[in-house]
Amino acid sequence: MSDIIDSDVLQTRAAALIDLALKAGADQADAVVVRGRSRSVSVRLGKVRRH
């Protein structure tokens, strides 16, 4: 799978999850989709550690 997921795909998945919750008997449902990318570097005991 690509590292970059199309926003439309995420929105479709969120809508499908809401539909499943409602069909399973939930009175209400919502979904939040968050996309992000990060990098970090730390130093431990004088050595660089990449995450």
C-alpha cells in the first residue's frame, strides 16, 4: 500500500465505519480521520538514534 492514502479513500472508510456502527445498533456514530507524517531524532548516551 502506498504511504500516501487519498483523502477520498479515508472519507469512504470513515463513512463505512459509521454505517457499520449504526447497523450494529448504535444510536449515533461519528468518525475522525487524521493523516500525518513525522520524523524524530534523539540522542542517547552520545549516540544519534533515528525513529
